[in-house]
Amino acid sequence: MTEKADYKNNHRSVYYIFQMLLSFSQNLAYQYIPLYIKKLGADEVQMGLMTAVQNVFSTFFSPFWGRVSDAKGRRLFLMMGSAVAAASAGTMSVAQNPQEVIFSVAVNAVGLSMLVPAWQGAIADYTDRGERGGFMGRIIGVSYAYTTITFVIYSFLAPQLNIEEIEQYRIIVAVSAVNFGVMVVISWLIFDHRAPKEQQSIRQIFAPIRDATYRRFLLVILFWWFWMSLAWSYFPTVISEVIDASVYEVAWIAIAGTVSQGIASFKMGGLIDRVGERRSIIIGFVTFTIVPLNFAFATEWWHLLPAQIIAGIGIGFGFTALQTYILNIAGSERAGNYQGVYNLLWGIVTFVGSYIGGWMLKLLVDLYSSLPRALTVVLLGVALLRFFSNFIMYFFLPETPEAID
């Protein structure tokens, strides 16, 4: 029995636990941190800036960290990234103003720039082509079950806490810091075999760009992500300003999404291996056209449940297919580098999209003198842009070639 086969027989649970902790902390960033900074007084431009900073700092050094983890191994970068993310989440939990949150988000994102490419590379090392979609679907599905249970428990506890609403947000941000701290320890249990003959040069960090299939994939997918990112600062603004949802209600909004994501990942992960990553991405991403339509007309927190459920399918199925797509183009020996380059370009594109989105909303608020009306108009526009960008993906996204692991 090989070292890898022996490890897989005895350490499968390590990957489930690591993904559980990571998914909770990443889901928190989407669900709670934008609302947390809004409650601290952030304006429309600061909301767009926070999302933009989060995206660009989490990706700027990703090609370097991904390449280094391909060459030197995964454990060190999983540990370092988790430690930085834990420390910054801790400082975020005691922030007193939007500027402090934005700074902590930037540092947290630097940790993720080390962590995410190394983790994708670790999954590629652990799995073989033909099983990755199913394996990723299962570990992500279980991780969303953990996230859902955590949010359910918190949704019952939050109303019982005799503290101010902002303090309730601080508690859940602190829980994220604890999750990242546990990941520091678990990092040393990850499979990390790198024999001398497998060592790679850390030079030519952007070598993946020479891959024609990968280059075409980037052009198509990043075009789609630009239109996607325009609305990212609008959703928390709807929740906090138009609906004025409580921490308890935000928890239930998050629960609807994580349940949907978990079921889609767990049940549909194997489908990715059967129908192919390209088709799975297209099917999964179509769902995101509906989300801004739902937010445009929502006036109560429960009006957002359909958007969360529909987006959950897209995240659970489409995003799993996207990660599998990248790993299968790259192969296990180059997975960190390919993931890192993708993360960098994704960060730049969504930084621009999020920041432009913040200014678009501010201009419409000045024009209409009404935040709810401005949000409705801009969300309808984003839905239309997302709809047409799906056609670009359908016609131009390439199939993955056979990768050699």
C-alpha cells in the first residue's frame, strides 16, 4: 500500500473537519461582516470599499503562495494563513468604527491568500481525477451542515442575550477567530508528501497563463465575475437599511442559504464527475441572475429566503464545479499555482466591480433622494447584466482537457 493510499484510509475525517471550519468562517464573511460594518456606520462607498479590499487582498499574493505551496508543501502555508486569519478576526471583533473593520478585513484576506491556494492544492494531492467533484461535493456539503447547525444554535441564543445588537455581531465574529485557530492545529495533519524529485521551481509564477485552455477560461469567467461583483455591497444594504433585519433574522437568512448549499454540494457533487465541469458551472451560475431580482423588491426578511435557497444551489453546485474545473486543468502538481493566479485576477476584477458598484449606488441615491428606490433600480440593472453574461459563458467557456496528475 502506498503512502497516499494508507493516509486516505485513515485520515479522511481531517479534510471534512478542515473544510467545516473554513466554510463557516468564509460564510460569515458573506453573511455577517457586511452587516457588522454597516451597523458601525459605514456609508455606501465604504461598503463597496470593504468588499473590494476583501477581494483584492485575499488574492493579490495568491499566485506566489500557490506556487510556493506546490514546490514546498501545503502544511506550512495552511498553518500560516489560518494563524493570520485567526488574529485578524479577533481584532475585527473589537473594532469600533468602519475603518478598523476594513483594516482587519484586509489582514484577514492576506491570510486567506495563503490558505486557499494551499488548501485547493491539498485537495488535489489527496484525490485523483474522476473523483474530485464527488469528494469536494461531500466535504463541502458536510461543512455547510456544520455551518447551518451553528447558525441555528446562534439564532436561538441571540434573542436571549441581554446585550446590544452590535455586541451580538461581535460574538459571532469572535467565533470565526476560534475556528481559524483550530485550523492552525489541524493543518499539520494534512497529507503533504513532496519527494525531492517532485520539488518545483517557484519562478515563473504566472506560467499558467501560457496554458491556452486556462487562459480562455479566465477571460470568460472573469467577465462574468465583474457583473456579479457589482451587487455585492447592495445585498447587505438591503438587509440592514431597507429591511432592518435583526441579528436573529439574519441568522435565519443565512440558514436558508447554507441548507441549500449543503444539499446541493452533497447530492450534486457526483453529478459534476458525470456530466462534466463545464456544463455544471453553466447550470449552477444561471441561478445568480434571479438573486438581485428578489432583493430588488424585498421588504421583509423572509422575502429573501427564495434568493438564499436559489443562490445556495448555485454556490453548492456551480462553485464546487468551478473548483473541480481548475484542479482538473492544473493537475495536482500545479494546483496551487493555477488556483493562485485565478484568485489574483478574480480579486482585481471583483475589486473594480465592487468599488464601481458602491459609487453607482451613491450616484443613484443622490439622483432619487431615496435609498430603497435607488437599490431597486440598480439591482434590476445588475440582474439584466448577469442574464446576458450567462450567454458568454455558454458559448465560450472551454471544456477541460485531460490533466495528468
